[in-house]
Amino acid sequence: MEVVEFRPEPEQFAWTFGGVAPIRRVRPGTVLRLWTEDAFCGRLRTTSDLPSSALMMPFVNPQTGPFYVEGAEPGDTLVLHLVDLTPARGWGASTTIPFFGGLTGTDRTATLQPPLPERTWIYEVDRSRGTVTFSALTSEFQLDLPMAPMLGTVGVAPAAYEARSALVPDRFGGNMDTPEMRAGVTCYLGVNVEGALFSIGDGHYRQGEGEACGTAVEGAMDVTLIVELVKGRAPLWPRLESDTHLITVGSSRPLEDAWRISQVEMVSWLSELYRLETLDSYQLLSQISEAPLANVVDVNYSALAKIAKAYLPPATAYDGLHRHLRELAAQIPTS
Amino acid sequence: MEVVEFRPEPEQFAWTFGGVAPIRRVRPGTVLRLWTEDAFCGRLRTTSDLPSSALMMPFVNPQTGPFYVEGAEPGDTLVLHLVDLTPARGWGASTTIPFFGGLTGTDRTATLQPPLPERTWIYEVDRSRGTVTFSALTSEFQLDLPMAPMLGTVGVAPAAYEARSALVPDRFGGNMDTPEMRAGVTCYLGVNVEGALFSIGDGHYRQGEGEACGTAVEGAMDVTLIVELVKGRAPLWPRLESDTHLITVGSSRPLEDAWRISQVEMVSWLSELYRLETLDSYQLLSQISEAPLANVVDVNYSALAKIAKAYLPPATAYDGLHRHLRELAAQIPTS
Amino acid sequence: MEVVEFRPEPEQFAWTFGGVAPIRRVRPGTVLRLWTEDAFCGRLRTTSDLPSSALMMPFVNPQTGPFYVEGAEPGDTLVLHLVDLTPARGWGASTTIPFFGGLTGTDRTATLQPPLPERTWIYEVDRSRGTVTFSALTSEFQLDLPMAPMLGTVGVAPAAYEARSALVPDRFGGNMDTPEMRAGVTCYLGVNVEGALFSIGDGHYRQGEGEACGTAVEGAMDVTLIVELVKGRAPLWPRLESDTHLITVGSSRPLEDAWRISQVEMVSWLSELYRLETLDSYQLLSQISEAPLANVVDVNYSALAKIAKAYLPPATAYDGLHRHLRELAAQIPTS
Amino acid sequence: MEVVEFRPEPEQFAWTFGGVAPIRRVRPGTVLRLWTEDAFCGRLRTTSDLPSSALMMPFVNPQTGPFYVEGAEPGDTLVLHLVDLTPARGWGASTTIPFFGGLTGTDRTATLQPPLPERTWIYEVDRSRGTVTFSALTSEFQLDLPMAPMLGTVGVAPAAYEARSALVPDRFGGNMDTPEMRAGVTCYLGVNVEGALFSIGDGHYRQGEGEACGTAVEGAMDVTLIVELVKGRAPLWPRLESDTHLITVGSSRPLEDAWRISQVEMVSWLSELYRLETLDSYQLLSQISEAPLANVVDVNYSALAKIAKAYLPPATAYDGLHRHLRELAAQIPTS
């Protein structure tokens, strides 16, 4: 396996999906060893570092990429298998940002109330125990939580000549902010432009479903992934596959539309895999789908349809590619 | 423990929460052994029984109740502990209903498209294996799925002199349609009227999150529950507690508002349990909440905030009532 | 014409649509001279009267009614022609109510921010000039605005044994809060129960579209109306007709669903009136519909489809009933 | 006044806001005489021309521009005064497009129903009478409607390095699709990038509020406008001013968020103009705002807050610029 390592300098960060020249060209089959800066550009280091003074909009959520995948054409399926996600710092940061988040008025859900107070929480990382520690700001309350590394952002260049902020999730993937984007998962994305031009970023050491306050335990991440390409067969919306689950991701507003997208896409997937007629898939889905939320805070909200493989007859999505990639991944020395 | 058995005759079914005289008076501490008819009134028995001809609106989702709980006053907390849910028939039914469901235009999401075809699926129950069997209508595809009995509907009389259809979930509980409403769970509901006037119904032998097509594997259910009462301390929205999780349920439209309600209510609960300031609870919640959907098809949509007790320090919600009820439940012979 | 006068005593107020015994029986063709208390029960009389202390929930928005219309059966069309709306007091009141209104978090759009300050504005009525006067609370700014009396609430008993708070707009009409509900307008409502059981209330001396802060210039109203009945032909959602416009009203959440309902109902109405095929109506509607909002603050939001008769060929909705009622109304001495 | 004429060749069309090099540089004060192709690229000429065969996605809604305005910097206010809009063809076209429009499931409001049938309507333009003629496809019904030319799309380059499809309305303006964008109106847009880079397009010979079916009476347009620049004072969202009204435009989903944005922006504008405290503006707005919808079909929905100047004391928004531009416009010979 060809292995490419890349650690962007700050001036190499990408701030959008689309509209950016590729930073590297890679062949399908390549193993990438990447580093991603956190969404705050590493600027929130203590509880005194507040977003309004420490961050410089729109320079948030820097992406590592884009990568030009040789041979990728519109209509193809870009396949990214996450081999390993390892926190690259000893602390993560989370914060409330004025008029941003799920339990506050925002620039869109515009109200006349003053914003919630701006606060920063710092989570200590304990690698040996595999924990991050929540420390309340206004009491002695502390809590060790399991580390659960994930990538908030995985995406390709959008269609229709668009360039979208790295804060946006949509059909091209992007800032979906789902805890399911963890090591061991294969992500399938429809290719919109030659070379696919994918980027990743937004490492989270841990995140709840919905990402209520708008930010996870944000931290720089060491990422190992394998790039693959399936000619044609582009899914309409992002799909994920793990050893145990099939997942589709919809991103839109209102939240029911994100959910509808994910469910309709899963109906399609089930129909493909088991040659089921649409209404039969719809019925089956209705009884077996899990529906965890990803984010209810970003430019689009993201919802998931998630089905346990254990419920289903054996099937090989994308010709068993996930299993193949898992086997390849096992041969890569961890970083 | 006082044990009351009740199996309603069809003319005793309640079709609303509120607006109905109590069918029985019960004391706090009573064990109730109930039977509930399914949401289709048992009229869908074969795949040829279609909703438009077999059902007579508005006579769907019959409730068993209401029960007048002695001593219950507005502002109190009605506590219902589900001891046992056992399917009372050898088959369950599910269906697509014209202009009803999550992946179709509806009377609210009004479009000009014709409805999806009307279909009925019958699931065979295998008690020994604990399964229900999905049989596709248009192919030979069959699938055994784990039985997972739950109640779609648990609620009290609403406030403000309202009477709401048994199809509605709202602050009073009602048709929340969450798979979390299973045996072993304690449900806390704010009391709005003297006697609380609670009802239950809508047995599901299994249901996916979101209940996409609008109906679960619907079936008559034998229900054993314990009624308790906490004076005062009414939660704003329904709360559930299991051995492993704390859960709050919000019901509204659009779906993000259901989610917001559940999250804000959980922020309150965390603050109560751990004396956390609001923003600290908000932050903690953001990193540990699960957010499974309940239904995206009913008059209001229902979303859950769900937190694993394993993440939290020991705490005793409602003075440890759930644990106490679990112990009591263990002493009740199963039906 | 038979004329019935009725001025409810406070203990006769109705607080719901449905669930209340009729206060009077009336025959179709009857002229009703009614008085309606304001939504605040007349308790906000100075800028020092604040909702949280002056109002007693749920006793707000008292309705005058319900009236039992003889001969009205489910499936019929209740016709209410508003002959005259005259402010019954020399002042109107408006207010901000904590966690209520369009530009604030609410009990549904739940956020963690503190509420907006509670305030009351009193508008002086000048009958001779036909104005109400806005007086800013924190500056000398004053503004005379044209009086534009309307009823926020006109509705019948709901279907399915429901009783709904007088704060709710839905298919049964209710608290639609549209400025189009003014004198000279005919309102068509589908009948759900024997006798129709309609009520009116919530006089507004003036209101903007959307009713942003949640309350209009609220004031007691003298109301003259004619009751009529069309057998059968119940519209799915409320319809209004004036000398110049046809209007349909949809009420739901999110707001696009309220709009969709109103548009689909207008497509139906156009198809009925001009024997147009559905897609032709859809196309025509798309080029001529006005879409003013009614309220974006109530339990359901209300949106209107409104078409100028001047654009359309002559047609006689409901056999020319509106014109007939206008002629009858002209013969009634104004109060 | 400097006059610049520009008629783009097809290869000069812009398909996005942002991401495109300027086609011309203009000085503030310049009069532009432009031509815009229709949203269908002129390809729907008969009722047999259907979108799925005649259009080539994403090449729809071609924009004339972008224009680089000398001196424009982020934070400035670009001012576009529409002097004249004259239909440039003798017919306009409208259509239903599969899974696009307000009364159908879409790619976002994803359902399993088949799409509505695809249809094209051609409207004959009669310049002398000032009408466009609707002709039903399935009956003899014909209707002359007043011509009411407007621009669906007016916008600048977005912030944050984004490039957005010309089908999108957002903070940068874009495809707002409001009938208020007519001759005689001044449009204020916040500048995000050097030179502002504005474009216009999407001529509508007539459109209903909401644009229900997704397309107006689309037609090529001759456009005369004056470009001005106000240093600083960028409004957060687009504002319009006519001789009779002040208007703000919000674009988002769900529709209530678009409405909230427009209302909050109008509260700000009223507070600026009359030095009113926020809650006083909120109250005043609540009683005088009109709230017509623009579109409920695009990537974001657009809603307007609209206030009649007749209700307000005299005030000079942007130092009376609108009045000044109206006077200048009167001196320009119409095309």
C-alpha cells in the first residue's frame, strides 16, 4: 500500500468544500496519514479564551485537503475508510458561542433576546484511561467521560460550481457532525467534480448526538484513512458502513427533512441490497431503523437512518468493499 | 400490593386524553393488570384488510382508561412503572395509510401528489423464539425480528380543559410512540387535573425509531404496571427512567422544537440532580446526550434526550423511586 | 330577520372549542348581536398591568358562545357573515408575555435564554378619527394608526371528540389571528358536530400580519354577524370571501405546512369554481396568489392564500351566498 | 450619468454568486442597461418543451454579471435602484419540474410518492394591454393577467469564500423571488467582498407570492438600474425601499425562520430610523407589519417584513438615497 503523510501548515488550511485547489493528488488504494487542526484553530486553550476574542471569522473549522483522487469523475463513489483516529493533543475545548447552538436563538432562529453567556470548557485527555474530563465552571463537579474520537467533517467538492463553508453539511457530506464517523467506518460519497476533491477535519474527542451547545470536545486529530474509488454508483446522500451497521445521513432544515432524506435513502439502499419493492422496504425500515441525530446546530441539521446488520440477511454493499478495507486496515501499523 | 385487573369492552374504549369520565379509581401503590386493544381495533387481520375500508375514523388507537388516581392534584407527579408488556395475540399488523406517515405528503405537509398505495403487512408472533416475522408483500423475502414490546401511548388528561385525540403526543404524554416505553421503565408525568386521569394503549410488538410509515407492528397487549404518586414536583414534559438511562421526551413540530424541548428538559433534570448551573448542564449534555427519535409521523413529532447513567455520578431521581418500583415489580408474579 | 342579542357574563365565557354546552340555539338566517371580552379578560388597563400578575392561566381569550345552529350536521358548511365590528372600549392593550411571541424562545422553541422583559402598551382609541395611538414606553414617540377591527378567533367544535383551547387555530378555525377576519367578510367552516357549536372572540382593534409579539391591539368588541348554513360541501379548511377576494386559511407548524395547506385548499377551490384540472389550478395559483401571513405565534401558525376576484372570471362561490349576505347585511341597522 | 450597456453572450452567463470573475467594472453612480436571459435559458418555447429534456442542470437561472463596483469593501452597502424592467420577449414560460415546487415532495422534503407530471405553460405577452395570458392545458380556460415585471434574483458575492448557486437566496440576496423587486425599488445589500460582485437575473413577467409551483412567468428582461454605494452601514439582510414601503427580506428554512429574520431586521431598521428601544419597535412592528411571502420553493424560503411609510413619521433611510435615486431615474430616457 502506498502511504502518504500530510500535515498542513496553517496557510494550507482549506475553509471551504469546493473552490480550493488540491493540496495533493492520490491514487485509489492510498493510505493517508493526516493531521487535522481543531475547529477553533487551536486558539481555545484555557477557560479564559473566549470565542469572540480568540476566533477570527470565517477562519474556523480548517480542513485538511482537498485531495484530488485520480480517476474520480462525477457519478463515481468516493470511498474513505477511517482506519484510526487518535487525539493529537492532551486537551480538548468546547464552548458556547453567542447566537450559535441548539438551545439559543441564532442568526436564523432570530429572536430579540440577548445571547447566552460565552464560556469555554477545557477537557483534559487521559490517554491511558481513554477519558476526557468534564470540569464544571461554576462548581467542583468533575466527570470522566470515555474518549470517543470522531471526525465532524468529511466531504467532497459540491456540485453546480458551489463552494461551501466547512461549517456546512449537505449532500456532499461536510460538517455532518455525527459520532458515527469513527475509526472502523467506511464512508461512501457521491463524486461531483473531477478528482472528487475531498477534505477532512473537525476532530471531536467526544460528542453527544445533536451537539446541543454547538461544539463538541474539539481537538486536533491524527487520522489514518484509506482512499478507494468505485466507478459509478454514486449514492444520492452520504452513506456509512461499519462492521455492525448500515447508515445514511440526511442534512437539511427543518430537522424532519433531514430525517426524511436519510430514511428515503435507506429505503433505496435496502431495495438495492435485497431487491425489495419500495413499499416493502419502507415497511421493513419502519420497524428496524434507529434514528440518532447528528447535529441540530449547523447550517443544515443532520439526521441518520441506522440499521443493525444483525437484523438483516447477509448482503454485500458495494461488493463487500467495507470488509475488504477492514482487512487492509488491519495490516497498517497504527500511528 | 393491591391488584386491579381491567379489560375494557369495546364500548369502554377511550378515544381521547381528557374529556372522558374515569373507568376506575385506583390508589397509589396499586398494581394494574390491563389489556389494551391495538390501534386498529383488531380489524386488520390479513393483508387484504385495508385501513380505508376496515377502520372507522376517528375510532382508532383505543385507550384503556382513564384511571382516577386518588390524591392526585395538578402539580403532582404521576408515576407509572411498566412491569410487564406481553403480546396478547399471535400476530401484529402494520400498514400504509393514505396521506399518513413520514415519507409521504400528509394532511399537513399538503401536496398535490396522489397518495402512496394502501397496504397491510401481517407479522406472525413466535413467542418461544421471541420474534415477529416480516413478510414482504411482493417477493419471497422474510425476516424474523426480535420482539420488543412497547406502548405507543401513555398519558394523562391535558391542562386547560382540553381533550386531545389519542393520536396526539404533547406535554401530557399521549401518543409519543417511543420504543423506550418498554417493561422495566418508570414514566413520570405532570398531573393537570384532579385524579390525573391516565390512560394507556397502542401496543407495539416492535417499532423503529421515527415510526417512518406511521404504524408499528401493532398488537393487543397485556400490560402490568404499578401506579405511584409523588406530591408536587411535576416535570414540565414526560420523563422516563430505566435501570440504565434517564430520558426526557419533547413533542412538537417542527422536529427541532421537539428536540429542543427534550434537551432543555434534560438540562433542567441534570441541574436538579447534580446542582449544576444551567450552562454547565448544557455543556455536559452536549457531550453525553443520545438523541433517538420516537415518531416523525404523529400530530406532534417526538424526540428524546437520553443519558446513560453509567456516565453520571450516582444520583437518586425522585428519591430513588425507580429502584424501589423495580424491587416491588420483582415481587409481582408475571401474567 | 330574527335578531338575537347576547352579552356573556364572565362565568359564561367559553375557554375551548368543543367540550362546552351551547349557550344559545340559533336558526340559520339569524342576526347575532354579540359582545366579546378581550383576550386579557379586560385586565390589562394600564402600562403597569403585567400579564404574569394580571392574568390567570388558562383563563385567557374568552369566547362568546358556543352557539348551536339548528340543522347543522357533520359535513355541512357553517357560514358566518361579519356585518359589523365596533370597538367596545376606549382603549386597547398589547403586551409581551414571557416565552410567548414570534421573536423569542417559547415553550416549544425552547432555549436557555432568559425571557424578554414583560411590558404592556395601552392604545387610546379615537372613534371620530378612527385611530388607535401607539405610545412608546421608553421615549416620547407616538403614532396614530388606523383602526382596523378584526376577530382573532372564529371557530366551531373540532372533530374526533377533541376540545381545544381558544388559543389554538386548526382545521376548525379558532385562533387564526388574521386581519382578513373583518367586517364585510363571509367565513365558511366545515361542521364537525351536530349544531356546529361555533364561538367567536379575541377582538383586535388592529394587528400586523404575523402578530409578531404575540398580541394585537386587544379590545372588547361589539360584533354583528349573520349565521347561515349550507348543507354539505364542508371545506377541508376555513375559507373566507370578501367583495374583492377569495381566501383560504391553513394552520400548522412549521409555517411552510400552514402555507401548503392554504395553497392546496385554494387549488381545490379554483378547480371547483372554474372546472380546472389540478395542475392548471396549481399553475394559475402560482402566478396570482397573495400569501399574507396571519400568525406566527400561536399553537399552530396560520397562513393565507388570497386571490383577487378582479383577476378571475366571474364565479359564484357557494351559489352567490356572500353577495346575498352582503345585501342582507345592508338592511341591518348598525349598532 | 455614465451609462454602461451589457448584454451577455451565453458563454458569459454566471451560474453562481461568488466564485466568478467580474464581467465589468463600474463606478458608483453608473446607469446600467442590461439584458437577462430567462431562468430556462430561453429553452422552453412551446408547451411541448419539458424541463427534463430541454434543460441541462445545473445550467439554469443564468445571471448577468458579476459587476465589480469600484470602492466597494466588506461592510459597505451596495445600492441598486431598479429604474425599469421591460419584458424582452413576446412570451413567458412556466412549468412544473419533477420533485421541485411547493406542493410536491422534493429532494429535501423527501417522500416515496412519484413526482407530479411535468408540464409547460406558455404565456403570451400583450405589451399594449400590459398583460400576460394564462392558457389552461386541459381546457379552453384562458385568462389575461396584468403584467408585473420583477427580478427573481439580485445579489452580491457571499461571505466566507462561498460560491452559491444562482438558485439560492440567502443573506447575500440572490434568488429571493419576491414580486417586490420591481421597477422603482431601491435594494440595499451588505458587501462581503471587494467590489461587491453583484449580479442580476431571473426575470419574471408576473409571479404570485410563494411561487407555489416553483416557477413564475419566466422571461428574458431588459433591465435599467443605477448602481450606488454607501460606505459602511451594511444591513445584515437585504432591504428594499419603494416610494411607499420599507421592506426587509429573510431567507432560511423552516419558513418561520425566514419570517423571524425579516422581522428582527425590521425591528432594527425601525429602531435606527426612530431611535426606538427594541421592545417598542417590536410592539410597533407587531401592529403594522405586512408579511407577504416571496418564495416557499427555493433552497431557502424567503419572507418579507413590509411597512407602509404612510403609517410612519417622515424619515430618511440611508440619508434619503431612495428619493434621490428616483429623481435621477426620472432623467434617464426609458429604453
